[in-house]
Amino acid sequence: MNDEALRQFRRRLLDQRSSLLARWRQALSDENELFGADEWDTGVEIVGAAALASIDAQGRGALARIQSSLARIERGTYGECAACHARIDEEHLRAAPDGDRCARCAPKLN
């Protein structure tokens, strides 16, 4: 993989990370607004807590994959399958830049 492709993948991963963190900040801000009111609506409280839990559960995994991909770029191993060490097809990485498995190994995760 050439340097320009690596720069593009790094930029996409950083953008994804920024977007994820911005969603978390917004969710926390929304929660503070909801729960900071004088009169609490239990239904709104439950929905807000469920939304935060959902973002947290989904987001933690996504953030971990993004961070791992950025670390692999820094180490020079980005684009190498974590399981078999074969090269991951760039088309696969374009579709999922946080992927760490080749097409042959990815199905084995499920």
C-alpha cells in the first residue's frame, strides 16, 4: 500500500473517531439538558438512558477498532490480516477502514 493510500485511510479513521466522539458529547449534553430540568419525566429519563447505553455499547467497539487501526498504521502493519498476516484487499479496507481481517479470515470471526 502506498503512502498516499495510508494517508487517506488515516484521515478517514480520524474523521470517524471525531464523529463518534462528537455524537457522545452531544448525547451527554442532551442527557444533561433532559435530567437538569426541574420536573423529570420518567419516560424521557428511561429513553435518554437507553439511548446513551446504546451509543456506549456500539461506540466502544467502534472506537476500539478505530484506535487499533490507527496504531497499525503507525506500526506499519495496517492492511495486514491480524489472523493470517496476508494482505487485506484495499477495496475491503475502503469499505471498512477499521477492518483487521482479510476476506478469508473475516467470516471465521462469526
